[in-house]
Amino acid sequence: MRKRKEKTVGTSSVARLVKAALALLLAATAVSCASGGYTVTEITRSRILVDERYDKMPDAGAAAMIEPYRQVVDSIMCPVMGFSAKYMSAERPESELSNLLADILVWAGKDYNEKPVMGVYNMGGIRASLPKGKVTYGDVLEVAPFENKICFITLKGESLIRLFEQMAGTGGEGVSYGVELLITSDKRLLSARLNGEEIKSDAEYRIATIDYLAQGNDKMTAFTEGYNLNSPKEESNDTRYIISAYFKAMMAQGKTVDSNVEGRIRKK
């Protein structure tokens, strides 16, 4: 799904309103079940792509129903955070978007009096692609919809090697500039370098990541061997706000955000 160049979720006002309505419906259902003493016994789901196709033949009744909510939704979702040089998606072993998000975590370190030597962003946490051109808050929210927060943790070199092995086992994760991993087609780590140097087993490496990963999730259990954790809990530290801040900072400097596949994670 990430390779669909026709993806337009985030540019469709109807799509956004539908998503907002669904969220409200789910919340109302949860409250109703809780107050009525019901218990959820089974959950099934399917995926429906909501995009601009629904704008081509609008239903007058549906449009009238959502009109009272349009201004509120658009006021939240439509402000422009910055500009993207190209369409960016996330895919293994490496991609423009996963590289960008890992780099943004390192960039944000200065706001926390941190100087991380690398960043890690999980592929599973990237839930949409970024469009070319204007990037709105709605676009950022679709990329990072979870309540994950930035954090910083120290790993010994031997633990960092284990982390890289675990990344190889998933086929690749988002890593920042300076990381060089070589993995096999059957997902084994062959070599690892950071900023041109081999990983030293007894050295300490300060890493910028998200709290979800620092807890050892997404098969990156080596993070649980870390220490000196700096994990702010305020909502303002959610990744969506960190990403938005980066785009706004680049826009203020007159820059368009870009990212490329550079061979950070290569397959042999």
C-alpha cells in the first residue's frame, strides 16, 4: 500500500471528515458499551481506502450532514507545516521517509539538551506517505497517528550490535544518517558501522528513538538493555509535533524538506 502513487489521503477534505466521524463513532460506541454493561467478545476488521475518489461524485445528503463539522476539522488538519521535495513513502530495508523520520529525531535532540549519535524510527509506526509539495498537519498526523513520544537512551556497543541484528531480522528499520548496515537476504546482519567506524563493544552510544521502542517493542528488545533514559511524558513530545516542528523550522528558513535512499541499510 505504501507504494501507491495515487494515494491522496490527506488532500481530500471528505476523507478527513469521514475519518473524524469514524473516530467519534468509535468513541461513542465505547462509552455506550461501558455504560450499558456490555463486554466486547470479538473484533473483526477490514481495510477501506478513503481517498479523493469519494470527492468525484459527492452525495448531497452526506455533504449536508458533514458540513457543520467541516470548518472545525479543516482548521485543525489543513494548516501547512512545510513543503516536501517529493512524494516519500516507507519501505524496507530503507526508504526516503524512514530515513527522514530517524534524522528528525536526532535533529530534535537539541531541544532536550541531548546529543544523540543516531536515531531509530520503526517502520511499523509509519502509517502513511508524505505528499510532494505542501505538507499539512493532517499529512503529518496520518504518518504518525500514535501517541509515541521522543526519548533518549544509552546502549553499550554490544547491545547496539544486538539491536542492529534485530533490525536485520525485521528486514530493516528507520535509521539516521551515519548508520551503515549490511544484511543478507535471509535477514542476518553481516556488518555494522556508525559514522564510518566499527561498533566498539564497550563504548556508549546515545540514541534518539520513541518510547514505544525503548520499551523493547517491535522486536527491538535490545533497547531494554539501555540506561540513562530521558523520556518526557507531556503530549507536546509526541512524534507528530516533533515532525511538524521540523517542517516548520525548514519552512522558516525557506527550505524544502528532502530525503534520499543513501545505502544506510543494504542487502547482499
